[in-house]
Amino acid sequence: MESPFLPYINLISHAVLSLSITFIITTFNIPIILLQGLHTYIHPENVGADPNQSNLRAAIRRPESSQENPEPKRRHRSKDKVEFDESNAQIFRLRLVDAHLRSRLYFSNYQSVFVYSSVALSNLFLRRFLPEEDSGIFSTVPIALVVYVLCKVSVSLVKAAIERSASTKSEKQLSILLGVFGFLFVLLIVFIFAPSVLDFDFSSANGFARTSIAIVAAGLVGSLYVPATRAARSFWLGTDQLQWNLAVISCGTPARMLLYINYLMVVFTSLLWINPVAEILVKKMVSDRELGFGDKEKWVGNVGLVRSDFLKFRTWCLLGSAVLQLLSLRPNLQMYLNEAVLSWYQRLHTSKVPDLDFGRAKIFLHNYYLCLVVLQFFSAPALVLLFLSLSQIQGNLFGGFKSTDNYVHYSSLVKEVALFMAWWVVFIWAVFTSASLALYRYGILLIS
């Protein structure tokens, strides 16, 4: 006798998995654990007068004398000069704990994006092992969940991008301008460059669908510009390109190697869908026996992977780049916090009587918008994983509906668009970070 719950086995399995993942993440505070132990900094007005701050330790301060009551040296200064009080020229380092993170702006957004992304990816992974027969429309539940999470992550990115004090006015204006250029560039891709220059096939898409693709891609450009440039500054500081050798902003060797590998992986992956580059890595249909050491022309274009293996290889590279970005989240965030310390340190040594108001404000803002930056750093690889997982679903995406034959070409188009969006996020991240690093290298941009 057939069980009455058999048609609902997929839905029950996805519901149980979703509740389990949500319970584990919220109970063990995994989003908080990923950030605990990082150092943030404060620049108080009068630390010595506050007895509650006795457990704080100065990260940078003036050297103290070995004598208990040193006699101050007399300095002959003119009356019109203002003497700088060095006792307040110090900042204090704090370890991030649960209470600190929960009090930051955008913490709830970061936590919800983390939970929803984990649930959606887990459901897509479970879908590969569940039978699709007799599941009906319930087989599309994880797909609908992924689409919802993609919209939620995108909206969170847009909110973070337009936050009033999280970025400068010029950065917001440049984000809009780059979004317009991104829209025009993607229009050229979907109408002209694909599939001749870029290995994407949008032949089944009409004009409205291609324009919609360009609009979504333009939104990603405008939303990811600021976090990509922040990641570039984190890489610049974390790899010590300035060669300052300051212990307070130093990055350990494992974290530094991770930053290098992450950057190289993102750049390499972004090139794999460009046909001239892909042809170098794809092996033509010439057998190895026909190749001789003297046949140089035959060797050209015949060293590399078979076409089917190459398609799998670049998909794994997309996955690897997203995973490396997630692993680099902690070093990038620590360097973002250290950037404010560097700004304060620079102004401390620019003159004999430095104005530390700008440095104090920057330390406060970097501390205040900590979770907003975490959200931006986390959303980019989360988008790549979600789009990539959607593109790799086997079979018809709309198999649960009646008259599925009418939706076969729509299913192939959705998968192609999802793969394009996953590559597009990696591509614009590589372009923005590489351009920023080049401007830093030539001294056109400075970290201040």
C-alpha cells in the first residue's frame, strides 16, 4: 500500500533541513563566532579619568619614562603656539565579542543574510539526492527559495550601498556612474559579444529578457563597487605594500598568503569565460599520437583540457573563488578596521600639533559600520554560490508544473543567466580590485 506522505516526502525533507540549519546557526551564534576575536579600536576623549576603562590597553601611545615622577623639561615656546597634549594621543584595542557585534548597525541584516543563504544552499544540495518522481510542484520549492534569497541579498546590498555615512558622496556618485556604464556594457555582451567573445548563449532570450539581464547586472555593479574597493584597500594593507612594518596593522603570514591566493583566483576565474583566453586552455580534437616534437603548428591549441573537462574546471574555479572570498572575510575585515588606525597614525605624525579630529571620526565610523562592511564582504561570495548552484541544477527547473515541454527552453535560459551572473560578480570584483590596486601602485590613490 502506497503511503499518503510519499508525494510530500520532498517537501517534508526540505522543511526539516531548513529548520535544522536555522536552529543550529541561531543556537550556536555561528555568524558571531566567525567574527569573534578580531580587534576593533576606540579613541576616547579622557581615558585616564574613567575608572571603568582600566582594563583597556593602548594599542599606540607615546613612550613612557622609566622614572616614577619624571621632571618635565622646560621648553621655550612662543605664547602664540599651542602645545599638543600627548597624553591623549593614544587609541585602545578591543576584542570583538557578542555584545559588541549585536550593538552594531546592520547586524540583523548580516545575520539574516547568513541564515537564509545557508538554508538555500543546503536545500539545493539536498535536492540532488531526493527523488523527483511524484513530487509534483514541491520539487520547485528549493528553486523558489534560492530566488527569494537572491532578491533578499541584493536588496541588502543596495541598502548598504546607499547608507548615508557608510561611504563618501563621491563614491556613491561613482557607483551610479559605473552602474550606467555596466548597463551599456552588458547590453553589448548580450546582443553582440555573446557567444563570439564571451562564452554565453542568450540566443533564446528576447529583447526584453536581455534588457532585464543588463538592468540586474548594472545594479550589481553599483552595489559592489564600494565593497570591492574596500577589499582592494584591505589587500594593500594586509600584504604590507606600504612597507611600514607597523605591528598594529600587520597581517600574519597565513592571512597574507590567503589574500594573495584569493586575489589571483578571482582574476584567473574571471578570464575563463573569455573565448580568446579559453582557447588557450582547451585542447582541440587532435590525438596525442599525431603530435610530434617538430610539429609546432599542431601543438598550438592542442595542449590543455578537453572541452567537457574545461567546462567543469571553470565551474569549480567559480566555486573555489567564492569559498576563498569567504575565507578571506576575517583578514579583509581586520584590515578594514586597521585602516582607520593607519589614518590616525598618519595624522599623528604630520605636524608637531596634529589635528586628530579626522582620525577620531574615522575610527568611530569604521567601528560603527562594522557589520555593514561584513554584510558587503559576505554578500558577494554568497551571490556567486547562489547563482552558481542555480545554474548547476540537473533537469528542468519547472518540472513540477504541467505542460513542462513549454518551459524547457526557459529552464535552459534561466540556468545560462544564473551562470552569467555568477561570473559577472567575480568579473566586476576582479576589475574593481585590480584597477584600485593599480591606482595605489602608481600613487594616484592614497590610503588616508
